Amino acid sequence: MKLLQPGTEAPQFSLPNQHGSQVSLAEFQGSQPVVLIYYPKDATGG
């Protein structure tokens, strides 16, 4: 996947939430801002 430029619409995706239920980006479209924080090395020794 290539990097998105500022202002580019994010591709659709879904991920499990803290309860194991799938949450889709489309569920939030047009209703509220979405902030996705990704820590690729969180809780690892790297």
C-alpha cells in the first residue's frame, strides 16, 4: 500500500475493536472525524 497524501480519502477497511467485533471505517463516514493511531512497535522490544 502506498502512502496517502494529505487530503486523500482513506481506503475502506475494518479492524476488530477491543471487544473483538469488526468496526468498519464506513460506519463513521460523514458522521464524525476519525483518528487512527498505529504503533507498529508498541509493546515490543523493537
